[in-house]
Amino acid sequence: MKATNSDQLILQTYRNYHDQLVRFICRKVNDHNDAHDIAQDVFVRLIEYPAKIQEENARNLVFTVASNLINDYLRHLYVKNDVHSQIMATANSISDDTENNIIGRDLARLEDNKLATMPRQRRTIYRMRIHEGKSSQEIACALNISRRTAENHFYIGLNQMREYFRACV
């Protein structure tokens, strides 16, 4: 199989900008491993859309795609942190008195009812994350799926659960 001009250009772009790109991303996300993942995603996007890259725009395209992926990553991170804070605030506010125990059982029953309507994989991921405290990476390894797929299923399930609880309350 012969490499096309766009393949050669993408390879050359990778060689020219990969290290610089990782440093740029790392400054924005403050995590070297995630910076490498995002940089890899940048070049995957270029491979998926080879017609968009030209020698004159290669650097700008790489950093524009990276900026968009960084924004997606940070938005996702902020939502994740917000969800975690809300869950922890809710968990910390539940006391041992009888009324709160009854409310807790009712909420658990409502949660189970909503979980029963979710697709099996989303339900499994939600339970592993919320009830077992597993990370997205641990869930992905256990279910043999990508980390992003695990995260997407969890956040969709979490949003469905929030909407359901809002409607119930």
C-alpha cells in the first residue's frame, strides 16, 4: 500500500509539531497523560479528514483542532467535578435519623426505577461509577470499552437521573 501525499503531510506534521503540541496542551490541562491523549486525538482527526490539511495550514490546523479538543476536555472536566461535588454534598447531608433514612430509601428506589429503564451498558457503568466508586479507566478496562465511551455513558446516565429526580421532586 503506497502512502498518499496527505499521509506524508500528516506524518511530517506529526514529526514537526507533536512535541510542541504536547507541551501546549499540557500547559492548558495540567496533566501530561491527558495531554498525550489529546495530542493523539488531534492527529487522529487529521487522519480522518486528510483533505483539510495542506502544507500552508498544517500548523494552524493542528493547534486549532487541539484548542477545540482542549475546550471539550475542560468542559467535560468541569462537569465531572461539579457532579462529584453535588454527589458528595448530597451524601454528606444525609444523616442517620429516621426521616432521612426513609428519604434515602425512597431516593434509592427511584434511582433503581430509573436505572431499570436505561440500556444495560449505561446502567452497568452508572452503578460501577456511583455505587462502586470506580474511575472511568477502571470501568473501561473491566468492560473492554474505551475510557471515553465509559465517560459518555456515565454522563448521559447521570443527566437522565438528574432530570428524573427533578421531575419527581
